[in-house]
Amino acid sequence: MPHRIEIGLKKGLRDALGEKTKQRVQEELGLTLQDVRTVDVYTLDIDLSSSELELLAQGPFCDPVAQNYSIDRPLADDFDWLIEVGLRPGVTDNVGRTAREAAGLCIGRVLRQGEKIYASRQYLFKGGLARTDVEQVVVRILANTLIQRYTIVPAEEFDRQRGLGVSVPRVTGEGHVGVEEINLDISDQELMGLSRQRLLALNLDEMQALQGYFKGRDVITKREIRGLSSAVTDVELESIAQTWSEHCKHKIFNAIIEYTDPGGKRQVIESLFDTYIKASTEEIRTKLGQRDWCVSVFKDNAGVIAWDENYNLVFKVETHNSPSALDPYGGALTGIVGVNRDTLGTGKAAKLIYNTDIFCFAPPFYAKELPPRILHPRRIFEGVREGVEHGGNKSGIPTVNGSIVFDERFLGKPLVYCGTGGIIPRKILGEPSEEKTTRPGDRIVMTGGRIGKDGIHGATFSSEELHEGSPVTAVQIGDPITQKRMSDFILAARSRGLYRCITDNGAGGLSSSVGETAEFSNGCELDLQKAPLKYSGLQPWEILVSEAQERMTFAVPPDKIDAFLQLAAQMAVEATDLGVYTDSGYFHVRYGDRTVAYLDMDFLHAGLPPMRLKATWTPPDFVEPDFAVPEDLNSILNQMLARLNICSKEYVVRQYDHEVQGGSVIKPLCGLHDDGPSDAAVIRPVLDSMQGVVVSHGICPRYSDIDTYHMMACAIDEALRNYICVGGSLEGVAGLDNFCWCDPVASEKTPDGEYKLAQLVRANMALFDYTTAYMIPCISGKDSMKNDYMIGDHKISIPPTVLFSLIGRIDDVRKSQTMDAKAAGDLVYVLGITRNELGGSEYFALHDFIGAAVPKVDAAQALTLYQSLHEAFQKGLVRSCHDCSDGGLGVSLAETAFSGGLGMEVDLGSVPAEGLSRDDYLLFSESQSRFVITVSPQKKGAFEDCLQGRACAQIGTVSDTSQFIVRGLHGSTIINTDIYELKESWQRTLRF
Amino acid sequence: MQKVKALVVTGNGTNCEMEMAHACRLGGADVVDIVHIYQLLSGEKKLDDYHFLNLPGGFLDGDDLGSAKANAIRLRYAGTPQGESLFEQICRFVHKGKLILGICNGFQLLVKLGLIPALAGSITQEATLTFNDSGRFEDRWVYLKLNTNSPCVFTCDLQKLYLPVRHGEGKFIPADEQVLQTLQRHNLIVAQYSDPKYKRPVMDYPLNPNGSMEAIAGICDQTGRVFGMMPHAEAFLHFTNHPRWTRENIPAEGQGVALFRNAVEYIRKNL
């Protein structure tokens, strides 16, 4: 018989979670509650004696000092509304899993497969809310009905003896496990119907290629030998759909594109990826010759570069947008632990040393009506923040760098970029660590979590816009602890040489991980019946494509398999031998004795016909706005600092562990009060070395409205500027490009597809031009191409967005710097030229304009400036360095001053500028490649010598008052305010 | 001279083992082993072979049942080939005059196992560490005023520390008034959150980051050899760890090293 154990706080103790809930209800819904208390509930679907129940309640579940418990009777008392929230059947229940493990230890027996514990939570509300209000609170704040179920009971209906009664959210299997055969000898229309109905996300060309393959005489004969008909099995169909999905194959980046420019000139581009991204890296590597620091690019789960004589660095950035739109917490949590596995599974396995997080949201203060199925941006913000908090903190990986970009169009889909860096010895047991392979005879072993229905169709789902039928099962919840255990195991197995190949199970699950690693040996034979399941009733195709988390796939040489499995068992990591790599040329999948998929490896991986697309570039017709210079620039500066894209993000940063692993050098927050906005991160992953790893990024989607070419150029420049700001070395730097686009394929749903594709082409052109100019090889990247929302006639497309991330080194971290002004009397310099470039700027956005003059990057000039500035860092001449980006010089100067707790007096007349006559434009232009720097007066001469010939001018001094004073182009004081007032404006917006 | 052997336990969600081991080395330990808990449970490694047990920070079992709770259960109930639980081995370790340091999650573990403050003689839980008043996990640096009259061997010559906290469950609550009074009377409250001048313990957020009673950040047992605290001493081993190293004159050695050096010196002299 199942039981319920309830755990509540002792009287008189503060219920922090309850108070936080009460506060959120007030802030987000404007509803006032008198009191909120919480009760933790464990539902035990285990046969237990009453003494065992007592032992469990007292032992693992109740803290004797702070809590009390009850068994099979309710604790709830003195409330107006009782709300209980638990997970739906089959959703990953981390607390339940830990509870089960502890329970087994306590009662001293191994629990059977079906014996489980389920966790849920009660909220006890006091305060006169109407039922409709309580329901609002539940669906807006407490529960996500996609993954959670809830009960609401008013006090007068509550049974004080029985409570809610025991209900067990057990997954009830459908019983019959079978394989369906689907006849492909059907019309084109029926083919497309099949693709839609099964969420295959394949187009007609692709469906026809599939049809053609199954008609082949040789194919039919070979299938007969395996006991298969000429009809495709559901296992094969799903496997092909995953392998061929936009998500896995990057069909748009590999398409043949006919690009037409405004002059009517046509150009055929065979693969954007090959033409611009790969070609750039190849060109740079050739130029670098002996100095080339790239080790492994574009072929593994993540890119690898050289760092010092003993170690290489690994970096990968992923997006997890679609799942985060549906379930922000689970989506983001899975995003971070998912990218962890990418880096972990690179080469022979890397140790993870940092995470980065960059989010794009609609404004959290959004007050208009929400379209169907869209969650409120504040909820997305909070859910994503918490998901990454749990994913990152619990994995013991510091979150060192990130940002949040706001734009109303991210209502359509939020963007959640998660990156993970790793470090790996250059050689492991004498072999280059970046090399991996599989050989015929190697065992296919899966480790980590079990397989459930979670995450089925994730790859195909993210290859579509968010629509009415977007599948619930595409959402999943990560389990950082199961993954941490597995990571510990992997590093132990690595040092003993227990495997030949490792890769993660991400999109497409086993289908992708085994399918891809089987390319080395040229075949595999996999038995799905051996796969460990969370619950029974999964169909073979579901087992193959499930994206259940925390799993890695290994190729283990036959003589190592026993040692591998034994070590895994000791370290409490589940590992299962699922079959063998072969050289048969076939992707062969069995379920027990029965063959359920038998596909030619060449067809599976190369049978996909390239897409043919058209792109036409018509520059948008924007004009420069016409408005008078505002009279009160004090107020304007405060308004600029308060803008969502500029204001302090400390609320988020503080809740991420940014210094675990003990190597933090430049933290995300800096300055006198530890609250200034650092430009980039520096860490020391090897604690007895002074060499550092530098991490930065650039992202500026607003410029896409004018021209994605310059958006891309600015993102690259911003990343590099931030990198230079902390002393990063130009030697040894590498880039990662992460494209998030709205659907660029022209169709009925997307009539402007040719324009959107032209935007994509132009961004790629800039990527080539600027990475080659700066000598930043791209080593890895990803694209997410369907970031649209479409329900009924309502379509929201995100602005084309590229996150450009950098990883590199600083030879001696002691030469690094932060952005805060350090001492009164120091000299304030501006580096780089300010131009009339306010198109797409925050300043124009403040006045509701877009403008036309988008910032452009002069790479040749910028590079010489960066080289000189780096030399000044090396000589120790820089006392603070801050980049100018959103909000330009005005914002950068103010941040430098208030982060240092010091005043500043500057003269705009001295700023190196071209074509500017307005004070406001000079203050807020977003021209690229600029810095605000402070230098000690003693170092003035040496600094200026270093910057000889570069755009560089002293514009003022740091003062020991708290006054921030700016003199305008005509000599009069245009801003005179207190730094703490500026700081308050900057901090207030997101002080949640 | 006797070789000082330090053990840093990891596994099941612990994540500060690398820097804690580094701290032991900087503190002068001759042998420092990072040992996975499975190696102790399987008997591959033996606690008895070491002098200094380090329980680092992290999220043991995800803190799913409350911080460090599930691991406390594991240590008490999981058997070893020697036929005794790890908990019994740890008790013997303490009894033999050896040293234990628990930081953050390690502190939570010590408290939930009842190894500190261990006032009653019998080892039962007499205090707890629960959710911060803010309801949030936070990473921020705190000022710690140390009790110079405490028997704690780790902090014997120290008056103050500046270290980061990184936790969501750091609010210290004693089981009752009597426990608190005994802690005070025996000077077992080793570290308290304080104002930036280290003058007085503070209850104000964020200087007191979690609302701990009596601003308690760390306590020890009556021997002074078992010590736990929330702030991360192992996170400040080098001056570049200090959040304001670019603007203040910070000594090359981080403040956290002293605790480990004191431990190693104590072992050399006494064991």
C-alpha cells in the first residue's frame, strides 16, 4: 500500500520558500497574501512496515532540528487554501530519486524496479483570495501544467483526517510493444501527410529520397535476409528523421543558395558553412602555419585549441530555445547539463571548467495580452535563471560570463545560449587526447540515466516553429547529480584507458550517438531490448530516439568491458552493454532477436538531398530620425542606465556560483562594492600556474534590423573588445558562432523567406571577413533556424541573432585588469573613434527610432589598436579598462566611475570623433572598437608612447568626490550628477 | 618526522575537492589524496591511513532532501567490507585525535551527522543549516570575525577572515536555547559574519548572508579538532581570488591557506 510522509517546518521558524512565494505573488500578480507556508510531501509506492515508515520519516526526510513530520495524515493546519504541486507521471523526479536511494539504504534492502518515491510540495495560503486568483497563482507561478499536476483545496473542503489521500503518479504502460511498418509506396501528398503526422519535419525532396531508397532492388533483397519487408519500419523512419533533421544536419547552412544583391547580381553559394565559416578557419590556419593553435575543429562535439604545453582547451555553446519556451526551468536546466556533456564528450573526455549563459527575453514588465501558449516573459526569465542556476551550481562548474538581451520579439521564442569550457591534457596514456574512433568488435555501452519518453522528438521539434501541436514530451528535466556522478566516473575511466570513443546522447538520442560513432567502424548492431528503461511500455522507436538526459555512449574494447562495467558499478553509475560496432556498412538495430532497423550507413548519413534556396537582399529603407538635443542630459543618462539592455544584471549573477574550482581571477562583478559589470572572465584552471583562460562574447541583435552584415561584424568586435579589456592575448584566441534565426525558407508561412535568408548570407559574409581580419579561427558553432511562433494568424519572428563567443588565454593573470576606476587623480582616456553611428542604438530606441547609420567596424584599424592596448596591459600601464557597447561612451564612463566609487570630470571636446556635432550623439553613439581607460599619472608618458599613432586621447580625470561631470562640445557643463544616483538608476530596474 | 596525510573526499555531487586538495598542499601536507567515497565504501582506501579528513563543498545528492542529508544517511547506513559503517570509522578517526574540516556542504554534513557541535557526548544532531532567509543561493564575499578564545585548532592564531559564501542553505539554527548557550559558554562559535571592520557580528543582510542565528558562520566541537563553516576557505588561496585584487594591496597568499597550515602543524606536533 502506498504511503504519504509530510514534512513541515517547526513553528516559529521562518519559511524562506513560503516568503519568496508570497513576494512573487505580490510582485508578479499584484495579489496580497497574509502568509505562505510550505510542506514537503513524499509519496512512497513501497511496501513498508510501520516501523520502517517511522525510520524513513525521521531519517532521510525530516530534519529533527527544523522540521516535524506526519505519516499518512495531513500536517496542514490554519490555512485558507491548500495547493499541492507534483510532477506528472514519467517526468524526471530528482528529489524522488534521491529519496528512493536513501530509503533503500535506511531499510537495508535493494528496492525493486517499480518501488518508487514521488516528491511533491504543498503551499498553504492564508489571505482572502478568490478561487480564480488562487488558480492564477498556480498556473502563473507555482506549476507548469505541461510537466506538473496540481490540486487546490479550500480550507472548508479539506478532510483533516485523511488530507488529500494518497495518489501515485505511476506511469502505466500501454502493454503491447511492437514495430509498425509503413508503406512508402504512396503519393507525394500522402508522403507529406506522413511527415507531418509523425512529426518527422522532413520536406518532400527528403521524403522522396526515402521512398527511392526503399524501392532499390538490392535494398529489398538485403532486407529480406534480415526478415524485413520493403516497407519502412517506424524505428527506421524515426531514426532517419532524427539524423536528417535541421537540428542535426544543418540543412540550411549546407543548402545551395542563389543569392541576389540589390544590383541584381547573382551568386551561387554551395553551403554557407563551407564557404564562409570553414573556409575562414582553414585560411587562418594556413596563415598561422607553425603557430596554428587549432587542434580539433568542427568535427567533434566541441572545438579544441592549444593552451599551454600540457593542456588543450575545449569550448562548445548550444542553444535550448524551444524547450525553454514551453518549460523555462526544465528547458534551461537541460540546456546547461546538455552542453556540459558536449564538452565532456569531446576527444577522450574533457574536465569542465566554466559555463557561460546568454539569454534573450522579452521585457519582464510586458503588460499586453499574451498570445496562446506563450508564457509571460517574467516567468520565462525566472524559470530560465533558476534552471541554469541548478544546472550550473549543482554540477560544480562556475558560471563566469553571460548577458541578457531584451527585445519584445523574443516573446516568440526566448533564446537560451549555454556554453561550457573544458580542459584536457594534450596526451592521455600517450595518445593525442583529441583523437577518438570505434573499431569493429568494440562494445556499444550506454552510461548514466535511464530511458523514458522524455525528450522524444526534441531534434525534430526544434526544427519547427512553436505551434499548437508542439509535443509535450519534447520537454525534459535534467538531473545534474546523476550527471556529476557520471562525469566523475568518466574521468576515472579515462585515466585507466577503459574506452576508445565517447560521445554524448543529445538530440536524436541513441540513434544519433551510435549512428555517428558507427561511422568510424562503418556499422553497428544494437539491441534496444537491453536498454535500461525508466518504466515499461516504451516502443522500440521511442527507445532509439528518446532524448532522456544524462547519458553518454562509449565504444569499449572487448578486453576492457569487464573493467569498465565494474568501475561504473562501484561509482554508482548505470552502464549497459547494448551491442557491438561492426564494419558491415549497416546501421543494424534489433529488439531482442528481431531486426527492427537495417539501414545502409551511407544512405543514413549521406542520402540527404541538399536543399536549394533563394536569397534576395533588399536593404531596408530606414531614415535617420530628427529630434532636438534633449535639454536635460542628466535625466537622459539616468534613463539610459536604467534601460533593460544596459542595467545591472547582478540579481542573476549573484545566484550563480562563479568561483567554484578556486581559479577565479576576473569575476562577473568587480569594483569597490563588488557590483561593477566586468567585460569578460579570467580563470586559472590549473591552480599552480599563472596562465589564465579568458572568456568573452558579443551579441547585438538590434543591428539586424538594418543590416545583419554589420550585426555580425559588431558581435565579433564586441567579443574581441571584451576579451582585450581583461588582457586577453590575440595569440591563441578562437571563436564560436551560434546563429539563432527566424525561419529563412520562403513558404506560405514565411513569405519574406528570401529576405531572411539574405540576412543569413550577409551575416556569414561578415563572419568570414572579420574572423580572417582579426585572425580568430572559428572552432565550433551551432545554428537554430526556426525561432518563430505561429498559432493561427499570429506570427512572431525573433530578430536574427548571433552569439559570438571567444576563448583564449592570458599568459600571466596578474597582468589582467577590471573595469572600475581605481584612484582619484588617474587620467581618463578614450580609445577608438566615435562616429555618427546611432542606427539600432539604445539611444535611438529610447526615442522610439531605429535610424539608419548602423555601426561599422574598421577591422584593420581596430586590430592595430588592440595590439597596442595589449602591449600596454603587458607593461602594466592600464589601471582600468571598459568597453563601449550598448549606450556608448556615456554609459561606459558612468559605469567606470560608479563601479570604482569615484567621481569623474571629462570633456567631450577631447574625444577622438568624426562627423559629430551633437553632445547626445557623441555620448551615446555605439561606434565599435572603443574603450574607456584610466591610467595613473605616473604612467601617462609610457601609456601614450604605447598608443602612439592610435586613436587615443585623454578626456579628463578621476576625482575623489562623487560628482560625475561632463563638459559638452561647446565647453559648458552638460551633465553634473552624483555617481550614486547614476548607480541607483542602473541597479533599480532589475532589482528583484 | 611524521608525514602528514590529508584525505579529501569526493563523489555524489561534491565539487570543491580540487581546490581543497590544493589548499592542503599549500598548507604543507605531505600526502594529499582526493578519494571518491566509493573507494572508502569498497575498502580500496582506508580512512585510518590519514590524519586530516576534508569534507569539501558541493551539492551532495543534489541536496535533494535538504543539504547533505542523503549523504549523512549513506555514511550511517552503507556498509564497508570491514563490517562497520563509514560513520563509525569517522567517529574512531575523531577519537584518535585526528582532524576534520567541513566546508559549506561538508559543514552541513558534519552538523547533520551530529559530529559538531557534539555537546551531549552521544552523537546526535543538535543544530541545523537551513534555507537562507533570502530564499536564494548567493555567491558573495563575507567578513568573518573569529573567536580567539575558541579551542578550534584551525583558527588558533587568527582573528579575522574574508571569504566567499556560495550557498542556499547556510542559516544556522541550534536545536534549542541550551545548545546555543553551551556553544557560547565553551567558545565553540568559531566564526561569525561581521561588519567590514571586523568589530561586531551582524544580523543585517547581506553582511550576514543567510540570517544565521548569532551570525554563526562556523562552529567546532569541544576538542577543537572538528571544525565546519559555510564560507569557502579553499576559494581564497591566491591573491587573484580576492574580488578587489586589482584595486587593493592584497598579500600574495590567500587568507584561506592559514587554516590548512594550522591543521598540518597541529598534526605534526601532536600526532
